[in-house]
Amino acid sequence: MDRISKELPTYNMGYAIESENRPLLEEQGIDPQFLLSRAAENFPQFNVQNNPREIIPQINQEQQGSCQGHSLMRMFIICYYLMTGRILSFSRAAAYYLSQRKDGIKGDRGSTLSGGQWVATQHGLCLESEWKYPSEYDPREPNPKPNYSFKLVSAKPTNDPRLIREALDMGLPVQDGIKWTSEVSQSIVTNYSGRGGGGGHSTTLWLKNGENYIRDNSWGNWDGDGCNENTPRALDQQVEFGGNTHIIYAPEGMIYPELAPAKMPT
């Protein structure tokens, strides 16, 4: 397939790979194999057949480098749905700007997965209604302060394709940070095309279409509906590439005191 061969945006892609805090990434998560075994043991309702792709919002990041925040927001939507059978809209602005705050990044220069992981697992995220995404870059926190009551559990970053496939086959979402260079374009040749401009991009891996794995991104019309597909080999190549980062998320640590878990739909 060459469906993503269309012209890509020229604005900041948003994964600030040059600012990635690798020690923090390793410090924050738990062993990915342990996370998968716990998920399989405690959440047998994770079933790819019961998870509709329609719950993923195809929202364009517009002219901001907020792809990491958009992808992190999707981690929350998916995990909340897996845990409760319900859908909530989480704040992409909070996911982006709070990550930047942790990163110490000034200006609209993207954010890192380590900053996002800290927001997800330690700080917490609020709902979209409490911190709406602005049309232009504006990192100011709303007043009154949002209620950051939602958290996730995550794995340490992994470059093991087997673990990534296992998570996706189980129905868990994976956030990636892709090093966007010509080297990646040549290395990952199936359904994956960079422009050699440097920097990085963050997307969401979740579910499958037949044998292919689905990738959602925040470029809106990048592939007509904001997604593309990766063959198993293409996914393996991407995960194995040294400049890329993948984090598996799960809802085990979610805090939602007002709700009880609901049975997954059949």
C-alpha cells in the first residue's frame, strides 16, 4: 500500500525526540511482560473483537506540535473504555501542555513520551470540558484548576516487537514516538514514509484490520480518516529501529471514584 504517500505537513510534528528523558522513561514504568500478564489475569474482557475503532476520535492537531498530547489523550480514551465500557473525552490540551511543563520545553516545540508518561501515571489528566484545546498555542492552565483525577499504568519503553504485538492483540493501546528521518523512511518501507526533515512524531497503535495493525494519528486527513495500517513486518521494523520509543498503556491504575467497572459489551 502507498496510501500515506501524500504530502505531509510542514509544521512541527511534535515528538521532541531531542529532549526525550531516557532515564525518566525507564524509571517510571513497570516491566512490560509483567504488565501484560497482569492485564491478561485481571482483565479478561480485553477482547479485540469487542473494541470498536470508532471510539478513537480523528482530531487534527492543527498548527501545533501537540501530536504526543493527542496520542496520550487516546491512551486515556481507550483505557477508560476497556475498564468501564464507557467513553469519555479527555483533554488533549492538558496532555500536551502538562507534558511540556514536565519536559521544561518552552514554546510550541512538541513534548516527550517521558513527560507524557509522567502526566499519565503520576500527575493525572482531566476531561476535555475542563481544559479545551485552543486554536493557537496557549499553555496557560485554566482557572479554576481542572480536576486531574484520571491516571493510567504503563510499561517501560520496549523495542521488542513480540511484546508490542502481544499488547495490541490483547486490545491494549501503544503510544509511539517515531524518529522522523530519511533513515527511518528507508528502514521501514511498508506503509511508512518520512520526508527526512528530522524531529519526530507520536501516534497511537491499537487493534488490527485482518493481519495489519492500525495506526491513528493527529494529522486529520493524513490518510483520509486519520489512520493507516502497518503489516506485521513493518511494525516489527518500526519497533526495532533504534530511534523509536513504544510504551504500552493499561487501565489498571485508573482512578474513577464515581464509577464502577462495567461489563464489556458483547
